[in-house]
Amino acid sequence: MPFEFALDPATLLILAGVAFIAGFIDAIAGGGGLLTIPALLTAGLPPHLVLGTNKLCATFGSATAAWTFYRRQLFHPGQWRRALLATAGGALLGAWGAHLLPASWLNQMLPGVVFACGLYLLFNPTPAANRAPTPLARHRQWPQGFALGFYDGIAGPGTGAFWTVSTLLLYPLDLLRASGVARSMNFISNGMALAVFVVAGQVAWVLGICMGLALMLGAFFGARTAISGGSRLIRPVFILMVLALTARLAWQHWFGGA
């Protein structure tokens, strides 16, 4: 059955503020879940409802950011059909697996993987802004999309960062276009995972919609800020978010922090 979670107005306002900041950051560099997931846990939601409610509000934000990049012609769906399909399938299986499989092994390795992504971007030059968006090695889209879609469905933190870094590694794209790919694929995986959580009745609708609207507003401004600032803005924000995400995950999964 659907679940509702009552909160006092002050707490709801604080969570909406956190969601706005998360949406702004997520549209630029990814990692917004670093803010929203701990905030939902602190508000007292049971852990299984945190994932579903976070997927609801994250879908609002990723949809806004993806649409903004698409309208500015920084993402071309026709070039990414395979990745879109693979991401959708992976996210559905991942969200289903979240209810069936233990993820302790993933939690233990996650901080190291995220940190490695940050090191890559920190010590490698940012691709030039005029690098051509084609040709794309389309055969690489299947494993990339399925793996990251599955991860977003079963866990989620850092998915946007993973998309950005892996896209830079696999294709001749600059950082701004790679961010457009990341935001768009993140929307697909969020939406597919959300469908599973909705069927399972693991979404606090009123809270999720309120936070989603705030996150959507933050993503609206964040995507435009990213596009106008280009790689010079995205790069430092991305690195800061990766380092913060690493510290948070290491504290939580390696040292038993809350």
C-alpha cells in the first residue's frame, strides 16, 4: 500500500530547502543524493522509504536538467538510443534487486570507486570545449548504460558523477556535453527505478512531491549555470562533490558512521 509520512511545516520547509540546493548542485556536477538521502534519514523516514521518496524527488530534478540540456542542443537522443534502452533495463533490474539482494559488498567498494573517479578528473586535463560530439562508439553504450542504470536502481549515490566520468573516458566529448549525457541518463534511471518503488508502495508522496518541486527549481537554475559557466565551472564543483561523496560514503560504510 502507498505510504504517507507526516511532517511538521518547519521540517518540510527545511527539507525543501535542502532539495533546492541538491537540485542546483546535481544539475551542475551530480551528487545531489549526498544531500537528500541523509536529510530524509534525519527526518525519520524508514530506510526503505528513503530510497523510493528520494527517487521521486530526484526524477523531478533530473527531468528539468535533462530537458534544459536537450533544448540547448547539448544532448542528442538519437545518438544515445542504445544507452537509453540499456539504462532503462538496468535501472528496472537494479531497483527490483534492491528488494532482494544484500548490497553490503557494493557499499564497501563504493567509496573507493567514487574517489578514483575524482582522481581521474583532478589529474587529467579537461577536454577542449570544441571537441566534436561524433563519432560515438555506440557498441560501448550497452554495457555502460546497463551497469550505471543497474547501480542507480540498486543504490544511487554518485550516479551522475559516474556517468560524467565514464562518458569522458569512452567518447570524444567535452565536459559540458558529457554533463548533458549524465543528466539525461540519470533521468531515465530515476524514472524506471521510481516505477518499481511506486509498485512496491515505498514512496511518501506528499513529501516527495514537495521536495521534488524544490529540487526541480534548483535544477532549472543549476543547468543554466552549468551551460553558461561551461567546463570552468563544472570541473571544480564536480571535484568538490566527488570528494564530499567519498568522505560521506567512507564514513558511513567503512567506519560505521550514521
